[in-house]
Amino acid sequence: MNVSHGSVHPVEDVPTTDGAGPNPPRVRMKDLPGMPGTPGGLVLRLAQFFFSAASLVVMATTSDFPSVTAFCYLVAATGLQCLWSFSLGVVDVYALLVGRSLQNHRVVCLFTLGDGVTSTLTFAAACASAGITVLIDNDLSSCAHNHCAQFETATAMAFISWFAVLPSFLLNFWSLASR
């Protein structure tokens, strides 16, 4: 029987020279802007520090903030956020100056944990302060006797600080989870 056969031209496998075997080495993606040790990460840390410091200063300069527990909590949370953001900002500046990558597993784990804790505390304090501010302003209508403008400003600055912490936490968490 005379049947035609298709012509097959085999393709040779290109040998690897690194001796990796069947599993090639994993390749890490480049550092994303906003991750620790990048200029974007430094900008996020500076924004976190600036807005939490503004919230802390505005709230601490009012004379009657100690009378409300939520406002005391806001001062404590933004104070902690200031310390955390400033210290990691210094680490980011150092990493940028010496050209080091901060993608060590332990370092990323520490940054993720710290950002998660401080962002949760800042968000909870800002929500509690917003609730008290709304109570004083809308429900009790006693803004004339209190520093409502300062309370609202400090609360808004705490929320903006939280919005700056959130990308840092999510990028660190994503980097940690993608290992």
C-alpha cells in the first residue's frame, strides 16, 4: 500500500549551560515602586510620617483631648506610627545610599508585621475619633464648646496616614506571599 507520510523535522532541545537540570532557577521580579529600599517606598514612608505627625501635633495641642479615650488612643496610635515610619524611612535612605535591596525574607516579614500592626492601630484610632467627632458635632451640637475643627483635622490626617501605610503593607505582604 502506497500511503503518503508527513515529513517531520525534529527540533533539538537547547542544552542548558548552568547545570540546573529539569527545574530552572526561579527568577525574582524587579522591586516594585513602593517596596522597601526603593524611592517610592521612601516617599510612602515620608507621607506616613508627615501625616501621622500632623495628626499627633494637631490633636496634642488641643487642651481637652485627654478627656476622651478615643482621642488619647489616636495620639498613641499616631505616635507609634510616627516612630515606625521614621525608623523605616531611615532604613530606606540607608538602603538607597548604599544600593542594598531589602528583599531578605526576615526583613520583609518584619516590615509586613510592623506595617500591619501600625496600620490596624491607626485605622481603628481614626475610626474611633471620627465617631466621637461626629457625636460632638452632629448629635450633641456642642462644637462651640470643643475644638471640633482640630479634632476633625487630626482625624483626617490619621486617615490619610493610614491610606499611605496601606500600600506599604500590601506590597510587603504580596512580596512575602509570592516567595
